[in-house]
Amino acid sequence: MGGAVSAGEDNDELIDNLKEAQYIRTDLVEQAFRAIDRADYYLEEFKDNAYKDLAWKHGNIHLSAPCIYSEVMEALDLQPGLSFLNLGSGTGYLSSMVGLILGPFGVNHGVELHSDVIEYAKQKLDFFIKTSDSFDKFEFCEPSFVTGNCLEISPDCTQYDRVYCGAGVQKEHEDYMKNLLKVGGILVMPLEEKLTKITRTGPSAWETKKILAVSFAPLIQPNHADSGKSRLVHLPPVAVRSLQDLARIAIRGTIKKIIHQETMSKNGNGLKNPPRFKRRRVRRRRMETIVFLDKEVFASRISNASDDNNNSEDIEDERREEEETKPSELKPDPPVNFLREKVLSLPLPDPLKYYLLYYREK
């Protein structure tokens, strides 16, 4: 699946193309896509294809096309504080983007069949938390992954506000998927070759909307040949945050508000500095004079011996001026992590500072 939009040179250009094609339509979804570089979830030797609108598979590792993830994120209608279940969570790319929107008081769980993919997802999650410049711009709902077949989830599991299944669901499993939802919840899944959005409007009431035609590999059926028994998948418990963790969230939130207020004050209520306009240079030109005399036309050119020299000097001055302004246009200042700078400047013991920064190295 994929190929609906042009390839990008980098992650931002890919997102620009998805926006232009109306796959990304809301600010929250755009911010999440820009915050996590798709290439970080590719193996090194395949990163040249990361910004193409194509699915990628290597062994058990799989990523859907960007246009599919865009439609999924938009259809889920994510909000801070919701609970989310990702069936077939794979590399964790989608779960991490969802976690940026859910915020610190959401729930973010994933079920993945292959244990090697779970390890890959954990490595990518750790890399994002420790190194991404975007991490401090959000309060993150870190995903938790468990290994197992998503068709064998324990019947006593909690229900979720949002559920996504990343494999083709057979018609006989539709009700099973619906029962994972709370009332008012949204389920997005490939059903009968269509990406489908199902909203639970009541205990036994549903609204269904077909989004677009898709082609997904079908869900793998449980295999009980070895033991003859079902291997129930127990989802992670909904964790209660410690008082220490809540304090960290509150302190970081307060510091972000202070930074925002300082920025607003410095920039005049958030208005950016007016753009610098290049001074327009007026060149002197030769003047043609036409004289009418007794029905005859005489043309003469009034020129100055220094005109050619002046024009050459003007062109040279203009070229120098362009060269002087060019570097500032092409080389913007590197991004500054104001939250990190502010935390490190606080009169606190170093261990507490680094706790506030989640022990990130940069």
C-alpha cells in the first residue's frame, strides 16, 4: 500500500506532502508526525526509502505506508488522557506518535505476535526518549508492549477508548474487536479490504464508516497444536503514577508555561520579528531620444561615458549584497532546548535536575 503522495527529501517534506494531499488534516496529528522521524524506525541499510509513501517489511519488522498511518491517526480522533490499544504494534512507530497526543495521563498499550519485533520496538522507544529533540516539547505517554496473539486477549481485560488493528480482520472476528471498546470509543481496522472506522455509540449500538480501500496481510490465527490450550494475552495493568512522577510532570509543565510567557513578552505577544526586505537597487539606464523634425525622424542616444562602468559597479554591488545576506537565509540558528536550559539553571542538586530531564543526554 502507499504511493499516494510524492517522496520527501526528509521527514518534514514527507509531512508537507501528506498535508497537501489532505491525508494529514489536524494540528495534533501533524505535530506528532513531525516530532518522530520515520527513518529512525528503519534498519540503517533501508533508510533511503524512509520518506517514500510506501510500506516496508524486513523479516517480521513492518511499517505501513505514511498515507495509511495518516488516515489511521486522523480517524482515531485522539485526545489527551485517552486509553489506546494497538493490536499488531510492530516497531512502535504509531504507538509513539499516539503517546505524544495522549500525554502523561493516557494509557498506551500494544500487543505484538513476534518477540523479536517487541525487542526492536523497545530499542527504538529508548532511542527516541534519550536522543530526540522533540521529546521535551511534549509530555509523553510511554507505550507498553506485550507479546502474544491479539485474538487471544484475556476476556477480563479492561476496555479502551481507542483501538487500532494493523492486520486484516476477518468478518468472524469483527464482534471480538468491537468488544474491546468502551462506549463512545473508536475502533479503526482493515475489514474486508477497507480501512474501517467503528464508533461504539451504546452498549449494543455502533456506527461504521469506510475510509479507503486497503490491502493488509490477514490476522494470524491462534495455533493450539502444541498444547491444545489457548495462550491468553494479559495486557499491562493500568499503572498509577507515583507522587514523585506527578511532581516531575507538574514542574516541567510550570517551566514550559514560564518559557512561553517569556517568549511572548520578548517577541511582543508572540509576533515574530518583521522580515528583512532586501533593498531594491535602481540601475541607471541609457536614454533614447527621438526628435520629430519636418516629417523626418531623427533618433539619437544620449549616453555618458561612465554609464557602462556604473552599471558594472551596480551589478557587482548587488552580487556582494546577495552573498552577504545568503548565509543567514540558508543557515538558520540551531534549535535551542529552552526547557533543558531552564532546568539546568535551577538551584537544585544535579540528580534532581537530571530526574526532571528523564536522564536524557541532550
